[in-house]
Amino acid sequence: MRIARQTATFVLFLALLAGLYTGYKAFGQAIDDRQHGWAVVGSVLPRTDDLNMPPISEIFGQFWETPGGQDRIYIRILLDEAVFTLREAFAGFLVGSAIGMAIALALAQWRRLEQGLLPYVIASQTIPLIAIAPIIVIWGRKNFDFFPWEWQDWMSVSVIATYLTFFPVAVNGLRGLQSPRPENRELMESYAANWGQTLWRLRLPASLPYLFAALKIAATASIVGAIVGEISAGVEGGLGRRILREAFNYTTGPDRLFASVLGAAVLGIFVFLAVTGVERLVVGRWGRGAAA
Amino acid sequence: MNAIHIRGATKVFNPGKSSQVEALADIDLAVEPGEFITLIGPSGCGKSTLLRLISSLALPTTGSVEVNGKPAEQARLDRDYGMAFQTSGLFDWRTVAKNIELPLELMGWSKADRRRRSSEMLELVKLGDFAKHHPSELSGGMQQRVAIARALAFSPSILLMDEPFGALDEMTREHMQDELLRIWRDTGTTLVFVTHSIPEAVYLSTRVVVMSPRPGRIAAVIDVGLGDRQASTRDDPAFFSKVTEVRAALREVEG
């Protein structure tokens, strides 16, 4: 029942957004916004002609069309690209989450480290991704030859996804590890539990609600990282690459750019829901008493 | 041998700083095995601090605390204590049975032994049907009973309780007191129990330790001697006269 209601709400909002888009477009066309007779429509807000705002029907219709020189319908192409991007993003998500959790553990263990290291962890996120992505790609090609396998460009993309992923996990993981109440810590102390036992039986499980909040952010961030990374790295394949290509060909097929961007959004929603599903399985049974 | 023997214990927080607080002074107390001792006194009289000294969660500034004939720290490492706090402190992510099994896991009991023990303990606190529930599905009183079951699961010789019924309503509270007395009689555990409530102290204990504040001292130790408690005990004139006696002692320490 709950799923049905949520789905209905989602579809309703989707229809509302589509209606808004179409309504605005129809309005702009009706008043002929190229005349600049209206201050906002066609200047602050986008122009409403088919190049700037392809009709919804064209964008969605694009999914089932076969582009020239291709043997697959467009939605199939996007799906393949999405799987490619998802693989890069997932590798980055796994590595980034592990690094984030390791940082959280270290910061929770040594308070001095928290004061010393945390500013750098935060500073790392103020550097624009677009600026460091090419550096990572170049490093990957020229320097990362100490790995037992040959470094591929998609691995650089995963590193970029890692870069966006570790941060929310580190920050929320730290909060989670510090979340047990004093009486719970004293309880473990009264049992003469050692550090590892306290970590495994109290601090880690207590951190899970915080961790899942972070993993949801990290999962969507890993997709963003992979898409931006693909654009910088010039790997063959992936949604980022696809979006870049459609942007070049914008004048001849604006609806394809819109469709590919929609595909990226759907991928982001997919990974978010995937983490939410795992969260329900793991934390769901704790009931209303669970933190956060 | 005394279950607990405290000699000349003091506790000073932040010694030498402007925030220095003398929490406990000149505490001498000997508790026989199987006794039920309550600590009562106004806020800031150091009764929780005294409990923490006994449990070795805090160390005395001077003096000594011996438990079962050894230093309190050693007794903690030997797992001579069970503890229960004002909040049940159950782990949300564990089922009721798994919460009770937590200390047993830490002590390396086998899975079969843990299972058997947790179901025995659940029977003891009359929650046999709730083994697979999570704490959030239980009422406050039931959670507190699970916490007591957890504290008793490894049969510690001493149970230390810091206002465990403080957050419960009056009806649940009286029920829990009877439950605790029954468990105490059945297990022969030595009990040290911190409370704010005079009737609770008198109803539960063999001796009431009345404490005075700033710094915390033992002002009086009152033998209760009411024998086996029954439902009628709460209306017994002897019960009321002990309540009056403890109240008078408390009034004195508050000046």
C-alpha cells in the first residue's frame, strides 16, 4: 500500500513538472518571446522555441528512436552507457566509503587527529572537481604504473568518484561512531570489554543510521563524480561522454541532450533508492527507537 | 568476607583547579553478601559517584574500595558486577534476547549456552514471549526489565543500580520493585541501589544509607528489618515508621 501511494505521488509530481514545462513553453510561444516584449520569459527564463525547450513528447519519443548509424534504440544506448558509468561509480563508491570509514575511525580514535586532519578533509571538498579531474587523469596515465594491472582511464574516473564519496562518509561516520550515549559506553566498560569489542558491538552498529544517511549522499555523488570524470578523462563510453557528445550535436538534436540528461538523473535516483533499500533491510527493524 | 568494603574513600573532581569539587568525603561502608543496600540523599550528595567508585568506573582520590576481597578494578575485570542505569541502555539494533546475551558474548560463552541463558533470564523477568522483539517495541517498564535481565545474565555476585525505576510511572514502579525483590531473593545477589524515593528505599532494602551533600558523606545508616515484603507491607505501620525515620534523617542533612 505504501509503495503504491509513494509511486502515485511520484507520478503525480512528474506530471505536474511536465505540465509546468509544457505550459510555460506554450505561454512563451503564444506571446512570441523572441520579440522580447516580456522581460522574464525568454531572457531570465529560457526561450521557448524547440531548440531551447524541445517538447516533452519529443524528448520522451527520442528514447524509442534509433539514431543514425546506430543499431539500437536510444533508451537502450543510454542504458548501456548508464551501466558503464554505474560500474565506474560503484567502484569509486566502494573505495570511497571504505576510505571515509577508515578516516572516521582514525578521527574517532585520536582526538588530536580530528583537530589536525579534519580541516584538510573539509578543504579537499572546496576544490572544484572540474579542476582536479584532469590532474587525476594525467597522473593515472603517467604515474600509476606501480599497480600490478595496467591503469585504465575508467579507473581514473572511479578515483574522481571516490574523491566525492569519502567525504560525507567520513564526516557522518565520525558522528555515528561518537553517537553512543555515555551509559552505553560505561556498560561496555563495566563488562571489561576491550577496544575491538566496543567498536564491533557498540560503536559501529550505533553509527549505521548516520552512515546510511551519508551513503545515500555518497551514492548520488559517485554518479556525479563519474559523469564529470568521464567528460574530463575522455573515456570511450558512459553517460558523461554521451552528454558531452549530445551537447556538441545540440543544434541538430536538442531532444537527445535532454533525454541523456534525464538518463543521468534516473541513474542518480536509482542508486539513491538502492541504498535506501539496503538501509530498510539493515536498520528498518530497529523501529522507532533508532537514532537519526 | 564483605561483598563491598569501602575504607576512607574520598573523591575530588578537577583537583587543584578553580573548578575543584569535593564530591565524596570520608566514606566508610561495609556490605555483607546478599544484602540489599539503597543509597538515598538530596541531589549532589554523591550517591551516583559512590556507585561509580564501587563499579570502578571512577577511581577514589584517596582511600580504598574492595569488592569480594579484591580491588574494585580487579572485580570489574573479573566481571563481578552487573549494572543497570536510569535509562535501560538497551542496544536498538539487537533483539531483546541478543541484548541479554551481550555480556555473555563478551565472556566467550558458546551460542547454545547463551541461548539457554537468555531464555532463562527472560522467564525470570516474565518476558518469555518477547525474545525476538526489538527494544523499541517494548514499553519503558519492559525495557527496564530486559536491562535487569541483562545485568543478571552472567550471575554477577553484585548488582549495582542507578535509579533504574526513576523514569517509570508509579504503578509500573511498584510492580518492578516487587519483581526486583523476587529476583533478589531467588538469586542471592548483593544489591546496591541508588534512589530518590524514600518509600522505595524503605520497601526494597535491608539497610538504607542516607547521604548528605557538599561534600557527600554518609549521614546515617538505617536498618529496615521489615522481613519478607508482601502487598500489605506498603500499608504496614512499621513500614510508615521507617519511612518517617528515613525522612527525618534526610531532613537533618538538608538542614
